[in-house]
Amino acid sequence: MTACIVGWSHSKFGKMDGIDVEGMIAKVAADAMADAGIGPEDVDEIFLGHFNGGFVRQEFTSSLVLQVSDKLRYKPATRVENACATGSAAVRQGIGAIDARRARIVLVVGVEKMTELSGPEIGGVLIKAAYQKEEGDIEGGFAGVFGRIAQQYFQRYGDQSDALARIAAKNHRNGVHNPLAQMQKDLGYEFCRNVSEKNPIVAGPLKRTDCSLVSDGAAALVLADVDTALGMKKAVVFRANEQVNDYLPMSKRDIVRFEGPAVAWKRALETAGIDLLDLSLVETHDCFTLAELIEYEAMGLAPEGQGARAILEGWTEKDGKLPVNPSGGLKSKGHPIGATGVSMHVLASMQLTGTAGGMQLRNPKLAGIFNMGGAAVANYVSILEPLR
């Protein structure tokens, strides 16, 4: 693995009035290049992560990155999409261009504008990432999909409501210290645990506090090969970057096991030559709290069916043996689909370079990232460490 992250930028996530997809792309792309200390003329290739699916009318968006500067004109630019893992898919394509020696410097941008549609319309776009022949009419959209997974997990391993509330409370507590987060409010365990008018049941056993937010936002990275990165002011190197796709229909899998994520984690740890607890932190895909719970098991932190131990015993708190989502995760930070995977890489890089501000952990050495598209279908794991 030869690619390094040498610059980045990240918008605040949330409802962003007065700026469209084009404006968000231009802002983070320009800021990331400035952060890396490069000009647009230095960029060899561009990858844009943008799910869209009908969120906005502008469907063909790859060349919007060229709006940043005339010096980007005629550069190869490609839009990448892989459901909620779209951002990490764009990152992986950038790494591939560098590994193939097709590019020395790559610009990766992730973006999504979700709030132009109504709630039901948003649900209709998101459910397109499920298997339409069997799952397209599930009530509640993707919340309904994960509500079904939660019901099956509860049936097999018992009621996990306490653990889910603890995960939600942890991530909201962490998000207080993330100025980029959509929701910077400590909701507390009791609020997350109990059904109320402000925290109703959404699908199955999942409450509103178990579900990630509808968000607008963008993030960008500049990638460079190692030789180039050694001359830059900062560099975070990929020790591993793995992609594992599983069957799209949930009916073809034991859905509560998250087998694809488990394989992706196993391969990444083997490639990096480390054990899970060598990591200083993990940014993981908590689109729903139930997903984070099962991901504890998929990454190998806890045996199958015992993921609750990781949160109930404090292992994944900021002062635990493996902090998970010190940024607040998707639950607090927000989840603009195409931007999420890029955001995870930015926030992990900030931790490793000591620039995470109030989110900063003490002296982190290695960071793990897990980004998931669909219900454990497109699975990406990165392991990062400072180059120097």
C-alpha cells in the first residue's frame, strides 16, 4: 500500500441552506488542496463520491470538481457510487490510481445534499440501496430494514435495548466535542433508553435515537504516493485498505452475523500485520446503533452475540481499551451518504496528527475505519498510521 493522505477538509454536517452540491464540492476541494500545500495543476486524477439517487436533480457530477479552478480542466474525473460506502469507494479508487502509478497526487471528494426532499422522499431514495425484489417495500425504508435485523438479533441473543441506548448516549456525548457534527448535544442514557414523544419507536425495537441523521455535507482528501508524501508537511499512510462485497439479498445471508464486514476486518488486520487491540481508535459505521453493536463482533472485539459487553463494560468509550467513534459517529456527526466515508478518513487522520481539538485522544498510533454500504453489503476497512 503506497498511498498517503497529505491534506483534507471537512464541512460542518447538517441542513446546509444556501449552498448546493456544486458549492459544497468546490469549497472542500479548494480547502483540501490548500491544506496539502498543492495547487490544482499538481492533481493527476479526481474521484468524486456522490450517491445522489434522486436527492438532487444534478445526476452527472464528476466534472463539478473542475469548477474549483480552470487548472483542473482536462484532468480525469470519475464519480463513484457504492451506497452508504460511496465515500470509501472513492478513496479506494484514489489509492488504486496511485498504486497503479497512474497518478502521483489524487483529489478525492465526497458529497451529499439530502435535505431538499421531504422525509418520505428521502426514505424512498435510501431504500434503493436494498434488494428491491424482496426488500424494496419494507415499511419504514432502511430503518425498517435495520428494525428487522434488530428483531432477529434480539430473538437470537435477547433484548439489547440497554446496549443500544448506551451506544447512542456515547456517540452523542462524543459529538459534543466535534464542531463539525450536526448534533452537538449530550442526550444522556435515560433519554436514549426510554420511549417518549421526542424519542418514539421508528421501526422494530429501534427508537429515533437509534437512527442516524439526515444530513448535507462534504469532505475531501488529497492522496499522494509515499515519495511525494515524504516532502509534504504531514502524511498519514494506509497500512491496509480492503473492500469486501457480500450478496445484496438479506435472504441469502445470516444477516445478524455481518459476515462481509468480518472478512473485511480480518483481511485488513492481516495486511497491516496487527491485532485489533493494536488500534488506538475506530471510526465505524453506526447508521443505526444496532449496526455498531454487531460491528463490535465483526471486528473481533467481542464474540458473536456478546457485542453488548463492549459498550456495557466501557471498552468503546474514549477512555476504554478501543475507543469507537470519538467523533460522535454517524449518529451525532450526521450521515450525508457520499461524504461519510471520506469524513471518516479525515477524522481519523486528524486524530493521528494531533489536530482533532476537543475530540483528541491521547497519543493515538493507529486508526481503523469501517464504512458500510447497504445492510453489510459493500464493506470497506482502512487502517491508518502517521508516515512519520
